[in-house]
Amino acid sequence: MRFQDLVPIELNVIESSTVYQPGKPRPKEHDWQIDWERLRQLILDNSERLDEVKAGIAEDWVRTHGTVWDRTRGFYRKPNDSYDYDDTVFWGYSSWGTPAIAVIFADETEASYQLYKEGMDYNYHYLGK
């Protein structure tokens, strides 16, 4: 699997969500979750080109992302270790946002991509075997 086959996406890295606002009903547009099988295969096929991979909801990235893999540790058993954002709670499903990944490549370039399928699984998945 290749990164060129994925659709690029902008991540919202500001403190508040671009879609969900407290006190208002959450919009219901779809049931999308991170495609964990494709993510695992993407990492395995390209690991020599990668430094780090994170996953979360693009429109609420700051509060929903977590590290999935890095060059030093490999696949993470849990997202958001102590060096990551304290207020981040990993979320892999959205009825209004786009599940996505952020990649830091070995050459220090960065990119983010949509990576989802139909479903409602919001949990983090350990991808190591």
C-alpha cells in the first residue's frame, strides 16, 4: 500500500473543534472509523520511510489523536504516552469528522491523509502481532 493512493487532508490543530460545539447537538453526517487493517498494512509496507504515525479525527485533531507507531518503539500498545498532550483522549470514530492519520517521514517531511471505513469503533487498536 502506498501513501500516494490516499487522499490528503488538513488537520485542525487549534484548541477547539471546527464542527462540534459544546451545548449544541452533535451533527450526524456519517459513521466513519479509522481503517485499522489498512493502517497496519500501510505502516508495514513503508516502515523504512517512516519516523512516526498518529491517528485521530482531522477536524478535532488536538483533542483526539494518538501515536500508533514510531521508528524507535514500533507499534504502540496505548496512545498518548506521557510525552504527548495531557488533554488528548484518543478517538477513532466520528459521526461528523474525518478519521485521519498524520505521518512524519524519515526525511522529516510531514503529511496527513484520510483513512477511514464505515463503522462505529472508537477504540484504539494495538496493531502489533
